[in-house]
Amino acid sequence: MIIDGEIHVHTVNLCWTHLGHALDLLRTARSVRKDATNPQARELSHRYSISSIIHSFAALESAINYFGYEMFFHDGSARYISPEQRSFLLRRFVQSWNNTPCIEKLIYLVTESGKTPISDKLQQQSRELNTLRKWLMHGFSYTSTLLLQPKGDNLFDLVDLEDSVNWSEKFPQTKFSDIDSVSPDDATVALRIVLEILRLLYTSQNEPLMLITISSGLNHQMLFQEEWDIDAILGNDA
């Protein structure tokens, strides 16, 4: 933020909005799943979980683009790196910013700019999360073959099921479910990955992250480096 007399300039981004909404959706998905009186509980929990995952990744993208904007496109920012200060490789990187995958932007911001290592495991987890997010967002299709056992008029028992996608091979690190069975457990994994990355990103940039949730009453937090208790943020059943 820049303050010049009565003029206040700050960069707007939706990271905290998406992140808080993702956490609210996760809490709702968990609560709905426990409602034994609701015949639609599983489907509702499934839908809330999908939305939580999508907003989790949107929070990550918002944060990455926020710091990228501050460093490369907002010449009034204290983080701004002028074209004269950029190496040849950095100039090429900035020129292709809008077409660079989110994960590659992240690796630069955390590893090169912040000098903070991001583990190979977390990188792989983030790529698997990106794959799941794209499939959920863009309507990925696959076939599922069911073996049914007749048990009466128009009634069948499901004996076996096989999908055309090998989910364990596609998501070896995250163990995400098939997209037709996404649950609060998957949304919890997604949020944990995003929070781990955001902790690295915001710590590397020496900036706190604002987190606002409303599902259990308005709760406003400023997360500083020493206050990133991810288990507490996700809840006791995470």
C-alpha cells in the first residue's frame, strides 16, 4: 500500500475472498455429510466439496497473480522490479506471464524471488490439484463400467465398477477420489496443499495473509509467519 497524503493506493486481489469461501464450503460439506436425516446429504456434500476445491485453487491463483502484478506490472509498488533491473531470462518470463502456467509462476515467486525452497512433493501435489481443478471446472468426461446383479423388477445390486481412468496413477501423491465421488476429505487435502503453498509464498514476501470466514459467525484473522497453524485453520477433523 502507498499512502501519499489523502491518496491511498493498494493492489486489489481476491485471494482472501476465495480462501475464506473455500473454508466455509468445506465446513458446510462436512456438516451436511453428518446429517443422517437428509436423503440428499451425500450429493450436497459432494457439491460443496467440489466448490471448495475450485475456490481453493482460485485463492492460490489470486495470490500468485497479486505478487506478480506487484513485482512486474505495478511501478508504484515497493516490490516492483524495473525492466532495467531484470535479467534476460526474467524479461522473457515477464513477457510470457499471462500465458505461463500457474505452477511455473509459483515456483519462480517462491523459489527464485523469495529464495524459499518448495519441496518436490508439494510441487507434485500442486500439479495434481491443478489437474483435478481443471477437470472439475471444464467437465472432464470418462467412462464407468458397472457390473449389476438383478434383484427384482428394475432393481439391481452393484457388484463391481471400473472407470476408464486409473485414479491412483493420476493422483499418486494426493490420493484424490474419482471426480464423481469427491468428498470433504478431498476438499481438505486440496485446502491443505493451498495453505502450505500460501504459507511459503506469503512468508517469502514477508507479508501477512488475511483470512475471513463467515460460516460460524464472522471470523477475521491476519496470519503472520509464526501463526500459520494449518491444522487449526482446517479444523480438528482435518
